[in-house]
Amino acid sequence: MIAQDTESVVEITASAAGVAFGGNGPYNLSKLSALGIAEALHTELMTAGAIGKIQVVALCPTITNTNLLQSGEAATNGQVKAEMARNNDKVSDLTVKMFQARWAKSMTPDWVAQQVLKHVEEEKFYCILSNIEGVNSTYSDNMDARIAQRYSAMKSRQIAPYLNTETQQLAAMPMDIKKLKDGVAIITGSATGMGYAMGKKAKELGMNVVLSDVRQEPLSKAIRTLRMEKGNGRVEGFICDVTSEESLHALLKSTTTAFPGKSIQFIGANAGVIFTGSTILSGK
Ligand SMILES: NC(=O)c1ccc[n+]([C@@H]2O[C@H](COP(=O)([O-])OP(=O)(O)OC[C@H]3O[C@@H](n4cnc5c(N)ncnc54)[C@H](O)[C@@H]3O)[C@@H](O)[C@H]2O)c1
């Protein structure tokens, strides 16, 4: 992206679970790491003088209405769930029911995808989204209060003091998202949910879209559906398991082969799984 020297976006899907801890230890840890990667990437791009051209957005939604609870089992071929069962650390029916009740009344993936682009346009790094008005969920409410609590605990050790005035001004340059038109968007874990919704938004913007996922069947369906959505860009899709470096390299290679001469102007690092009932204590 740096070599391309065009306006580009790196979207990293963390979660509100990476901002304010709410149970589900291993998931929260992975999301805290995703947030840390986004922050570190932003700082490195700033040092490289690329901020203003390449924008990083850390997506931290609260509960969004997707099939995340179910897709993880298929994405891992039931392996993680089997290991959890071996550890006698079974998914509690009650937890699942509680999550599902909240899920049904939560934000839509399309709305979340729209917010990602809005945050890019407004040059905002943390895309922290609370549930839409009128929805009551103890986990998702009062995100601002939870953020304040966390930061008052962390006192001055925030990301902002890293910036000097000059780079801060550079970081505040708004991006014209129309400049992403004709570029290529690659999104991982985009067969369904928010990843797919981001692909749809990218296509609407006039981008070419590469969907990718570890699940073949929903991926094929997503490619067919997205091709019929608004936008003139081309849609391709490739199987990619983000836990394998080799698979990620193959995704990049397939993309550059499918779109020769086109710039990759949106990367969405979005794939993820959740297993309610998994704990740090059990190691799963
Ligand atoms: N739904 C929510 O409430 C919520 C809230 C905050 C963050 N998130 C995060 O949003 C992201 C997208 O999830 P979603 O809610 O849209 O659910 P989703 O299940 O529709 O999307 C996740 C996708 O990732 C894929 N995937 C899983 N493991 C993979 C791997 N190793 N390689 C490639 N793809 C893989 C799945 O097959 C699935 O298609 C995830 O990272 C999730 O943790 C979700």
C-alpha cells in the first residue's frame, strides 16, 4: 500500500470486547490484540509518513446481528468445540440464549459497514459502536462510560500523547472516500455478516471486491449475491484461512493475478470466531 501511493484503508475488526471487558476471556484477549495491532500499525504508518494516505480504522462494535455464534463451529470444523467439550467446558445453554436474545435486537451489519466508511471520511481511528437507540442490553450500553473508566485507570498512558503537533495535523486530514473507486477491496471472513456488508459498501463505492473466507459454501453464495448488488466493480472470491500465513500469501497472489494493475485500496481484517463458554482458566 505504501508503494502504491494511493488513498487506502486498513480496517481491523476488533470488538467492543477489546475496549471494555465483558466476559468470554479468550475472545476478549484476541480482540484486545486486534486493537493493539491496529494502534501499532497506525503508529508505524505515521512514522513512515503514510498517514493521510493510508488510514487505519479499528472497528469495535458491540453486539451486531450476525451468525457469529454459529459460524465459528463450521469455520473450525467443530475442532474447538470438541476440545472445549473434552475440557468439560461446555457452552452453557443459558449463555447462548442470553447472547441470542441480545443478538436479535442488535445493530445490523449494513449499518456497521456504513459507519466504517463514515469514520474513514471523518478521519476517526476508533469506530466504537454502541447498540442503536431503544435497544437495551447491559453489555452494550454505556460504552462511553466504560471507555472513560478504562482510560481513567490507564491515566496518561494513551495513544494520543505519542503524536507531535505536526503529525497530529497530518492525521487529521480527511480522506475523500471517492478516491477508493476503481481500487480493490480485500476482506477476510466476508462470506457473511459484517465482512460481507463491508464488501457490499465497497462495491457501492465503485470498488472491485475480493471476498474470502474459510467456509466454501457460504463464500460461493456470497460471491453470487454480491455480483448482483449495486456497483460496477468486479467481484471475485478466494478461500483463505487467516490462521495460515501461506493461505494469506495465496490470497494476495490470487488477488493481484485477478486484478492486474489495480491498486489494493481497502483491506478488511475481519475474520473471527467466538465460543461462548470458553475460558482462560481452561486454556480454551
Ligand atoms: N457479531 C457481533 O456482535 C460482533 C461484535 C464485535 C465484533 N465482531 C467481530 O466481527 C467479525 C465478523 O463477524 P460477524 O459478526 O460478521 O460474524 P460472521 O460469522 O458472519 O463472520 C465471521 C466470518 O469469519 C469466518 N472465519 C472464521 N474463521 C476464519 C478463518 N480462520 N479464516 C477465514 N475466515 C474465517 C467465518 O467463516 C465467518 O464467515 C469477527 O471478527 C467478530 O469477532 C462481531
